[in-house]
Amino acid sequence: MLKIAVAGALALLCFGAAQGARSEEAGPFKPTRPAGYFFVGGRYETANNRTTAHGQMFVAYRAPERATQPYPVVMVHGTAQTGTNFLGTPDGRSGWADRFAAKGFAVYVVDQVGRGRSGGDAETYGPYARLPAEDLETVFTGQERSGLYPQAKLHTQWPGGPGLRGNAAFDAFYRSQVPYIASALKSEELVDPALIALLEKIGPAIVLTHSQAGVFGWAVADQRPDLVKAHVAVEPNGPTFFDVRFKGGTDWYERVGDARARPYGITRVPLHFEPPVSGPTDLTVVQAERAAGPDKIRCWLQAEPARALPNLAKVPAVIVTAEASFRATMDDCTAAFLTQAGAKPDRLALAEHGIHGNGHMMMLESNSDQVADAIVGWIEGRIGAGDPRP
């Protein structure tokens, strides 16, 4: 068994090339050029007489010509992805980072700890996994062909038609997939503190998470509500408590196993419940008697009286849901769980705003700018706009 000894607790706040040194006393980091990068978090660890960095996170930034929005946006990608999801599209268009910068936001795009440019190391982080092309084709990008869940037939926005092998945009997208830490709990334990380190560096910000990264957004908002001005949860990891598998047909989904995939409902790490819990078994889980509709799953929620999440109640949040995504079957459950806990989120169902045909990877699809603009509209309406950042 590998024994790891901590050789130093030196923070690697700028481990590698960065945009100039600065002291923490100088105030929040502000970009002084249009684009750049730095690293946050991390420490040195020694194993088998080898010293390496552990826990650092890569952060790219895009600066607007003039910061007209009061808070920056931090973008966090999901499983098997990197920050490239937000830097451009697989058919060569500008990504959400540039779109948000054009709207006056300073934008910070991360690669999760242990992933992509943050550096992956199985000796340090444990086993890694990969997503096969078939998983992406059937649920993420070409679901209209597989039809495993009711909304799949509505998918029209992947560039060049259904996102299958041989579609140029799909091929480019699949080549961007990277190995990821197999333990979802380990990822939360690593990414949550790195995101907090980023927010401590740049100041309070709007955290925009996608898919798997939703768990990080809820946890960081719970731990540091003072640093999260809003959480934009783009189709967050779910449903609540358990995972499901899509299989098509009349009974088109099933629960995966008896163990709770997210023991605290929306995260694997503890949240600040009121009354407090000593562990996840203090949360009694019940399944709703019926689904909200024939194209929704039956939600798993807390038994009443439900415990509250007072810290999350302090942070404005919105759940963004695409019309043709598999998450359209379950985002209602995440919203119901939060509402039950006194942290009711806003909902941004794209179809209700005239934005149709999107799947889970909406930031890469043909109408990605339209989706981004809808999110910016929510931010400006909920948080405010037009006041330059001091």
C-alpha cells in the first residue's frame, strides 16, 4: 500500500507560469491583459522518495475590454471534460468564455483538480476512468437516434446533425475527452477546496457549473456563501440521492443499486443541515408517489419534516435545463429537494424561453450563444448589471 507523507504544506497559488506575482494583501486578483492563466491550491507531497504537487487547479481567464458586470463568472466543467468546453465549440465557434466576456464579465475557466492541465496522476489520486464514445452518443449528443428517454426525440442542435462518430463536430468533441478520477467522492474532496481558493483569490463571484460540477457548486456555496454571489447550475449532477439508468421503452429508467450515489441528496460531502446531521443516515429518504409528468422520474426527497439548508438559502441559484437533455427528466427533483430544504432555486427551462432542441452539452451546440444570453439575462435580472467592478 502506498504510504504518502506530506513533505510541505506550501500552497501552490501560482504553481507554473502565471500573470505576475501578487500578494494577498493587494486585494482581489484583476486581469490586466485579455487572456492568461494561473494555478490555485495544492501542496507538495512525497511518496517513494518522489516529491510532486497535489491538489493544484489550473485556471484560464478571459477579461472584457471593460468590466461592466459587478462580479466575475467562474465556469466549472463536468465528467471527462476540461475547461475547453467553455473556450470554444467543436465546430470552431467562440465559446461561452468569450461570450460572457463580451457581456462585460471577467471569466475564469478551470480544469478540475487531477484533470487536464491541472495534472493527472493515478499514484496520487487513485484509479482513473474514461467515457466510451457510445455513452456520449446515446445520451449526450446523438440521443435522438437511441431514444432512451422521452425528451431525446426533441434533440436538434448538435452541429451537423446527430452527434455520432463520423460527424465532424462529434469526432472533435470526443477527442477532447480525458481520463477522470474514478472516485466521485475524491473529486469533491479535491475540487471544493480548490474552488474556494480561487474565490479567495478573485473575490466574490458567480459560480457556473455544468453537470457533474453541480455538486461542487452546492458544496462551495454551502461552505462559503459569502464568496458565491450566485450559483448557475447548468443541468447539475442528479437526480437526488440515487443514480438512474436509461433503458428506453415504457419503463424507460431504473434506479442503479441500493447505495446512495449522493448521500447528502445533492452532494457526497456533508452539507450544513438544520437541524444538524451526524452523517447521511440521519437523512430519511422517501420516493414521491408519482412523477411530475410522464417524462419525469419519481423523485427521492427527504421525509417530512425536512431538514433545512440555511447556507444555500442565502445564495441565489438557478437550474438551467435544456429541452432534449436527459437532465430534463430529473432537474425537477433537484429543485424539489432544495425547495423542501428552504433553498428554492429559480428555474430556467430553455424551451420556455423559446430556445428549443438542446441537449446536455448546450454550450457546444449550434445555438450556444442564445443559451449563454439567456443565462446572462437571469444573472442581470437577479444579481444586477451595469455597475463596473471596483
